[in-house]
Amino acid sequence: MTKSASVLRETSSRPGSANPADQPCSVPAPLPLPSHIGIAIVGSGFSGLGTAIALSNEGYADDLIILERRASVGGTWHDNSYPGCRCDVPSNLYSFSFAPNPHWTETFSTQPEIERYLQRTAREFGVLDKIAFDTALEKASWDADRRVWHLETSRGSLTADFLIYGGGLLSEPFIPEIPGAPSFAGTTFHSAQWNHAHDLTGRRVAIVGTGASTIQFLPVVQKSAGQVFLFQRTPPWVFPHRNRPTTGPGPLPSRVLPWTQRVSRPRTS
Ligand SMILES: Cc1cc2nc3c(=O)[nH]c(=O)nc-3n(C[C@H](O)[C@H](O)[C@H](O)COP(=O)(O)OP(=O)(O)OC[C@H]3O[C@@H](n4cnc5c(N)ncnc54)[C@H](O)[C@@H]3O)c2cc1C
């Protein structure tokens, strides 16, 4: 998505969505920056959205802004789109306690479903229009005399009484320095910036690392790649994934009786 003052963003409503609330949602972009705000929150992933919703419920809805460098909500779940990307804890737990989702189609949901869930939650809880998209916080300094934060962003500056950081621990892909790597002639990319235009079918693929992401995309990639080489320094433990579809012949109890999902949450494992 390019930056444009007149663009209307289509947040996704994807085929196969099980939730009737997943309608296309357009938000005007980008939100004008105020000269001063009570609360500035960095990031619109789980942390930033949850904080903004909680503060809105406490009466601060008109005095907060979310600064988000991307063009869409979701953080981790917007950025990562590698094959097989999904939650590795049960979705009944990996969701806001105040926004249970009876429409998960699998017990360990895929990335597109989680991204849609976050978009929908932001909209339904009234914080979508509090987000200044395409707005990266570049510098923050505390003015002790005026008791305000001076915030410099990619779209201008503002001051804030409170600054809350929800920028994520894993939002910056880390690419280690490997001798000789810069002269490698093949295509390279980080799993957090998956190059979907590069077809791996029949290709020789080298994967570095065996963290949670590799564990998810390796089984997908190896099906079509010609050869796969996996470079592993520290072997991780991998437990069986007890994923199962939630869609069956009849509606889930939680779709008919939403309170059952709240009751089952403490017992989900
Ligand atoms: C591939 C992957 C799979 C994962 N799976 C799981 C899982 O199954 N279970 C689990 O518990 N955890 C998982 N995690 C961890 C996951 O990151 C956290 O659970 C959670 O989503 C983090 O949310 P967050 O809002 O703190 O950060 P993020 O989701 O990273 O969001 C941070 C946001 O801040 C924005 N931002 C950062 N810096 C700036 C700036 N300077 N200015 C403006 N905006 C900024 C970013 O653009 C981003 O939108 C996974 C992580 C990854 C990468």
C-alpha cells in the first residue's frame, strides 16, 4: 500500500471467512496528527489495541491516538504471511478475554483469521479510527519542564502526556551477519517478509534456523521444493500440534451460546 492522503484502505474480508462480521471495512487515511494528545500508544498489534480498548473503556477514548507505521492493523499477524503461519497456542486462549471469537474455524487459527480478528476487534471496540497509519514514531524525548513527551513521527510531531509502547519484541526481522552471504547470487528473504512472488517449486532451498516460524513453514515448503537444506544450531523441542477444525455438521455450542466459550477458556490447553 502506498502512502496517499486520499486513499481508502480496504482491510481484508477474505474468502472462506466464517464470521459474518468480516465485512470489508474502509478507514480514511491517514488520520491527521493532533498537536497535543493525552495518550499516545505505539503499535496496533495485540498490545496496542488491547491498551487502547481498555483506556477507551475507562473514558479516554477522545484523548488517545495509536501511532502505527504500517498501513494496517495486526502487528505480527499483519507482517507474517509465510506458508503455514498460524498460532501455536489454542485460539480460545490467544484472543482478548473481552472479545471471544466463536468463529475460529480451527482450534489453532491461521494467520489470516487472526489478522481479521484483530481488524474486527479494533472496529467493533471503536479504536480503528484512533489509529494513525503510516506513522512511524522516530524519536521520543521527555520534557521535564512542561511534563510532556515530544514525539517526532514520519508524518510530523506532536506532544503527549503519556506514551505507551506496544511496538512488539518481534516486529523487527533479525538477519544475522553470515560471512559470504552478501555475495550469494540466489534469492534471499526473511520469513517475516515472505517473498510470495518467488515460487519455490522444484528449487534448492536453504533455511537458516529452526524456531517457531520454520517449524510451521518447513512442512509446507518441503512438499514442493526440489531439495531443502535446514541449518540448525540449537534443536528445539517440538510437541504434536493438536489442531482440529471447529467446523462440523452442526454449529459449535459457542456460536449459539457465546458464554460457553468464556466458561471453557480457563480449561483450554
Ligand atoms: C510468526 C510469529 C508467530 C507467533 N506466534 C505466537 C503464538 O502462537 N503465540 C504467542 O503467544 N505468541 C506468538 N507470537 C508472538 C507475538 O509477537 C505476540 O504474541 C503478540 O502478537 C505481540 O503483539 P504486540 O502488539 O506486542 O507486538 P506486534 O504484534 O509486533 O505489534 C507491534 C506493532 O507496533 C508497530 N511499531 C513498532 N515500532 C513502531 C514505531 N516506531 N512507530 C510506529 N509503529 C511501530 C509495528 O508495526 C506493529 O504493528 C508470534 C510471533 C511471530 C513473529
